[in-house]
Amino acid sequence: MIVGAAELSNGFNRAFRWTQATGMVNLGTLPGGIRSVARGVSLDGDVVVGWSGDGSGIHHAWRWENGTMTDIHNPAFGQSEAIGVSGNGQVVVGAWGPPSFTPARPFRWTSATGIVDLGTLGGAWGEAWAANEDGSIVVGWSEVAQGNWHAFRWTEAGGMEDLNITYASLLTDGSVLRWASAISPDGRYIAGNGTRPDRRYYAFLLDTGPRCTAHSSDVDNNGCIDDADLLAVLFAFGNTGSNLGRVDVNCDGIVDDADLLQVLFNFGNGC
């Protein structure tokens, strides 16, 4: 499933939805619109989101499903553009602003709440780019001060947080996470762009999952350090990675002699 925009012979863009079976399908515009762009699609491909513009240059966010494009814009917000949609298609995220779109601010939409302003990290600008499976987590970028933008994560319980503050311990080389543009369905992984002290832009992949900590020698966690624990480490011997589980007893990313020795030194405890 691919969505995007393609130019017509009259020079105006039209949102499209493509599948191998249907090819490129024109999704049209909102009533009175002369152009449209698709920006996001749900995991099953049934929901598409984007924006449609009229002759005056005003954009309205829309949500498309079952062949119907629905205007989700709130006139009180000037104009709006949908940029992303949750995996289940029920939550739309994007940016809204005055008619000049200066500045733009991030929003989250549901059928129950309509467009809700998510605020900023202190500056005037921001955009929401993506949401997880159920839309409970939103990511994007926001100014912390004029011209200085940081990647954010938003949740209903915690509001908007600066990822550079939350994960400062991972950014000791002077890197700055500038904007977040994608998030995995479970919310664990966030991708985007950042800068390093050389002022160049780099792609980043942030793993927000629990960091590994040293495990007990009781590998099978049954209260007794015995042959079963020893065999578990032996069978996994030589494996490497960040998700090895309890067989990586000392949590150094490899199952080796150190893990085996730790089990042997504690052999018999709890039995």
C-alpha cells in the first residue's frame, strides 16, 4: 500500500492510494478543493489521511475511508494538515495554524475530541508526525526556543516530553534529536533525524524499551540455581545481541564464559 500525491495535467496535485491490484487511484479533494496530498496510511491500508487546499491557499486536514474523504478540520484553528495516522486508523495527527500557517502547532484528532492542540516544548512551532498502533503515543518536533527544535513524545498521561531530556544519558556525544517522524506500533522504537557537533544531520533509531540490567544466575527463575540453568547458558553459548534474555546473565550482549562462571559460582543456591 502506497499513498502520496501526483500531479494532474492542470498542474494541481491529487492524493492517491496505490495497491498492486488497483494501481494508482485518485482520492479526489474536499468540496471546493483544487489540490490534495495524502501523507499517512493505517497499518491495514483502509484509512488514509492528508490535506486538501482551496483556491485561497487554505488547507483542511482530511481522513479517507471506504471511498469517502471526510473533512476533519476545525475552522477555529485557521487551517490544518494531517501528517500521520495511528496503526488502527482511529487517531490522526498533524499540524494546525492561522491562515498564514505561521506558526504551525501539533494536533491530535479523534472522532470524539476533534482536533486538540498538543502544545509545544516552549517555542512557537511544532508538528506531530506519527502515532503508535492505538494513537496513545504521538511523536514529532517542537521548538524549545526560536530556531531550536527538538524531537518530542506525547502521551495523554504525561503530555509532551523532550526526548533529549528523557534520554539524555544516551546523548553524551553532543548529539541532539531534532525531530521524530515515525514510531513502531508498540511505541518502543522511534525514528527521526538529529544533529551532531559537526552540524550534519543523521538518521536516528531510538529504542525506548527497558535497558538491560544484570540478571540472577537463576536463569529459568524457578528459585534454584541448578543443572537447568547451566544447560540454558550452554545451549545459548556464543549468541550475541540486545534481547538475549536471562541467559546473558551479566548483560554484556554475549553469552560466554563470564555468564557460565556466574552460574557455576552460585550453583546450588536456593535448592
